[in-house]
Amino acid sequence: MNVQDLPIVDTVTDLPFNNKGSLLHDLASRAAATLSIDEKAIFRALLQREEVGSTGVGGGVAIPHARLEQVKRPFGIMARLKAPIDFNAIDGLPVDLVCLLLLSKQNEAEQLHALAAVSRRLRNPEVVAELRRAPNRVILYNVLVGRQGPSR
């Protein structure tokens, strides 16, 4: 999967949440509205995944994700928070960039490629810096998918 094929459907900036639960609930609600899937099912799946281990991958970035029967293809929402929050990340740092991914329970290889592509992109320090500087959600999206800013 190329960076241009990232499964990001929406971007949001300046989310005002001060804890992981509220943030995940909001992202589940946004995803549910787009996908016509029960918001509670999405939220429950995200919380269950977080119980396995935090999806805070370090450097102020988190990639909460879940696999759901109702999801047919990878779906994502990129969010930049107004202020960093504790996400129980592996490096202990608070998180301000969050990429929600909902994956299908079908075609596991495709789902892993989507997660790996997003993860690779968000491990690039130049990309992360550009995402933090993006003045609006359109530029945030363009930087993430490689249409603006660092291409790798």
C-alpha cells in the first residue's frame, strides 16, 4: 500500500479532549456516522484493543485501531488534538496526533498493510512535524497522504 492509498477518510484539528476515553468516544461517533455502524460497537472494540496494550506508539502519536465485522475496507480518521493527552504511550509521552483505523475482519493481509502504511508514515519525524504545523484540516490530510510536505 502506497502512502497515497492510506485509508484516511477524514481529518479533524483542535479536538478539545483531555482524556483517552472521551477522545475515542468522539472518534467512534464520527466513524459510526460515516460508516453507518453502531457507535457503541466501535467504541467497545477500540477499548478492548486498548486493554491489550496502548496504541500510543511514541513521539506523541497514537494509532487506535480495531477490527470489526461490519467494516469492509480500511477506514481512518486523522485527528490533531488541541493539547496533548495521556494515552499510556510506550514512551510515556502525551499524545497530540491520533489516527483512528477501523479494519475489516476479512482479508487480514490487506488490513495489516493499511496499519503498516499508516504506522510508517507517522514514524517519519518530518511528517509528524508538518502535521503539527498544518494550519487546517485540508493541509493536515495532504501532508498525511503525501500530497504536501515530506513525501516519505
